[in-house]
Amino acid sequence: MQLLDGTACSQQIRQEIALEVEAIVAAGKRPPHLAAVLVGDDGASQNYVGMKVRDCEEVGFGSTTVRMKASTTEAELLAKIDELNSNDAIDGFIVQLPLPSQINENNVILAIDPKKDVDGFCPENVGNLSLGLPTFVSATPNGIMELLRRYEIETEGKHCVVLGRSNIVGTPIAVLMSRNTNPGNATVTVAHSRTTNLKALCASADILIVAIGRTEFVTADMVKDGAVVIDVGQTRVPDNTRKSGFRNVGDVDFEQVKDKCSYITFVTGGVGPMTRASLLQNTLKAYQRR
Ligand code: GUN
């Protein structure tokens, strides 16, 4: 079994981006600038946004965190998005999800200028992705593809099972894995909560991408010998033995599954850092396009 090291890979990507930023600044231009909107005080979201801002600092990007209270109305958030859309100093921005229940996520996504939508969530960017046109590929699927690319994992002709059909991960990764690209060219099955015979289906996968949001859902009997397993899940569960009071648990039972795999990601240092590195790549792209 080889661990797919997202920490090391993302470090490499950040170094590549930092070099590009150095060249931009040396040419007398301003560096790229990312803004992140954080609504409410969800601990995990605060942590993610904090890490995204630190990543910006590391590569030399400018960054702005827009904090809004949990009681923010949809109209207030939409007004803030308008402001960010027209702010020339900001190349790209994200609105961290999930949002408080009084706000409709789709309305928010629809309000973001596609040219600044570095999450790749809005219809124009999702449409371009399905058509194979230049776009912002959303960060998690892009991070997974980058991990497969950098480890030179063979995907052509392989059976890839994607567990989960979310707009953010399952659906776009299924599109990317089936495209005529490398990595890609896989035969993809999208499985979800209503799929029958799920265990057997997963056990037939050469590549299993798990984004179902259920802790330790994938057990050893669901994994074929020699499979590549990518665990996107990351759920905080209470843990009194930790200073933080919680630990992150993936969608894959890593201890049970690891010895069956050719390659596997771990819940920490796997897909998460790759997702953040992809956001930096998209922000640089947004900057270069302007
Ligand atoms: N919440 C979980 N993942 C993401 C992501 O990639 N982008 C945003 N904006 N929110 C998220």
C-alpha cells in the first residue's frame, strides 16, 4: 500500500504558485487576491477558511476574510457578493458552505460572477466542465485529479466507482474521470444512497472515490485487492483525548481497508490539502484571465 500524500503534493503546488507570484511581483504588478466569505460561526468552516487564508500568505497572494454573523439575511449576503463582484482588487472569491438555513445556497451561487467563481460552483463553470471547455474546476475534484496525475496512477479503461453525487464532489469528479484525458478515460459508475447492491459494486471498483458523508462507511469487504481508494470524507467526531475535543473521521475505515489497496488517502493530509491547493490554482487562473 502506498499512501497518497496530499500534504507533500500540495506543498509542491504551492511552491510552483509562489514562483509565479514572485515573477508577477518582480514585473511590478500586484499579486492575485482571494476573498473568502464566512457566514456564522461553524467551527469546521472557520478552520477551513483560516487554512485557506494561511495558504494565500504562503504563496504571496493577498487575501480578505469577510465575516458575517449567523443571523445574516440572504439579501445582506447577496449585497456583499455584488460588492465583491465589482471590486477590481479581488480576482476571485468563495462563500464557504454550508450556509445558515435562512439562506438559499443556490441563490448565492447564482449571484457570483462566473469569472470570480474560483470554487467552480456556478452554472456557467459547471456547464463548461461538462463540455470540456476552459473553466474553474471545483477544488476538491481538481485536487483529486491532480493527486492521480502526480502519482501517475493509471486510470484509462479502469472501473471507477464514485460514492456520492453531490454538486461539489461526486458529480464533477464523475465527469472528469470519464473525460478523454489523462487522468480520465475511466468507466465511471456513480453510486449513492439508493443504489442497490452497493457493497458488490464498490468491490468491483479499480478506483473508489468516496464522498458520501458517512463516517467509516467503506469497510474491507467493499474494496477489491489492489484498488485505489480516495477518501473525501471529513467529519468531526467528539474525542475527549484530544486537546481540540474532536478528531476528523473519513468515509473509509482506513485501518480495515489500507492493506487491500495499492494506493489510499488518509482523512488528514489526503484530499483536504489538495482541495486548498486547487483553490490557489483557480485564483491564479482568475488573476491571469483578467
Ligand atoms: N464547504 C466544503 N467544501 C467547500 C468548498 O470546496 N468550497 C466552499 N465554498 N465551501 C465548502
